[in-house]
Amino acid sequence: MASNKLPGLYWDKKTGKGAVDKRIEGIGRVRHRFTACSQAEAETQYHRAIAEAKVAASSPNLRIFREAATKYLTEETKSSIGRDAECLANLDPWIGHLHVNQVHQGTLQPYIDHRRQQGIKSSTVTRELAVIRRILTLASRVWRDQDNQPWLPTAPLFRMPDWKDAAKPYPLSMDEQRRLFRELPVHLEEMALFAVNTGAREHVVAELRWEWEIKIPELQSSVFLVPGEFTKNETICLLVLNSTARRVIEDRRGKMDTHVFGFRGKPVGR
């Protein structure tokens, strides 16, 4: 629904979704999508979009952040690129239309405040800001136009949020662990038991393959050498098996040709 106060401001109180669609003389049409929790926040988004459009009009050769984000997602090869894409999708209505030199602590603060009001953990917002920081760093240090000029003169510094809301570590007792395993189907119980006794991450356990096994006859055991493309830090990981992990491996041996764990003859994703 349209705001009665500001022409070109549209905000739905029920969904929180809004947009700015206004034509300004000397600039042209200003379009901006946003999410706001109140009428006051929607009006702030309205004035900010118009002010940023005026700044952008004075520097037409700079790239917009959405273009930089697209380049990043296209060229980056990290294993967690899917999570980065989700972060950028959340951020796009807030900063996607901005030129890269307009993305800084001031323009990001409304988004940070909004995420806090949603009850999102500060660690999650920190990960999102880290993606932005990486993109702006590439824009300033790596990416160049045809004249060998950087996309961004200097990458800004960010102050990462810390709302003291991190969950406290809570190790399971042996009794709680046994109760948890009893609730799992057999194929997931095997994977969970292996993970607990090796410290392997979920993705590594799901992808664990027989070709990675290295037999050690002297110890009547084996280890698994996980390639870097399957680990979080993209470095080779050595999984050493204790007696429980060895027992899980022996129980799985011969059930699948490629992957150690699976269900009905097929690997599981998680």
C-alpha cells in the first residue's frame, strides 16, 4: 500500500516489505526494495534511497554492489559459496542498488539493526558482513576495469557486531549421547557415532569414500585422508580412527562401492 505521507513510498505493514518508486528531476527514476519493521523505518529507507541516488548520479562510472556480488559468486570456488549466496540474497534489497563506494558501516547499520530486531544471532550477521568485506577487498585490490583502474579505490573497515548472545558450549553426557543415538535411524546413528569419535564435520562424514582409506597393517587399522576440496579450510584432513570408529567402518565395509555411509545404496547429503 502507498504511504500517505511520502509520494513514491510503498510499505505493507503486515509483511514489512516495501519499495521506493519515484522519479526525480535530473536523476531519473529511483527504485529500491526494502524490509522495515515500522513506518518510521520505512520513511528512513525512502530518504536514504533518494540521497544515495543523488550521490550515485554524481559518480556514474562506479559499479553497483549487485554487479560486484554477481562477479564474486560466479568466480569464487570455495565450498561454502552456497551459504555466501544466501547471505547476499538477504542483503541485496538493502545494498544491491548502491555503488560500491557507498557500501560502508553507515549504509549497513540499518540492515544490522534490522537483523537484530529479527532475533538473528550476531555471529550470523558477522558472517554476512565478512562476505561483503571480501567482495569490497577484491573490488579494491584485484578487480580492474579496461583502464586498469580498481572497481573501488579503498575497501572500508567494518565494526563487527557482538551482542553477547553466543550460545554457551554444552557437551553431551554419555547418557544423553546414548539417548540421542537411540532416536536416530540406523544409518544416521552410524554416521553420528563416527562423527563423535573422529571429530569429523558433517560434510566430511556424508562424503567419506573408500578410496580415501589408507591401511596400516602394523596397527591392524586404517586412516582416511580427506582431500582439501571436501574440507572447510580446503586443506587435506587426516582422520584417525579409535576403536569405536574402526568398528563403525568395519560394519559398513562392503555395503557400498564408493561412499562409506549411505541409505538404500545411495549416499546421503547430510
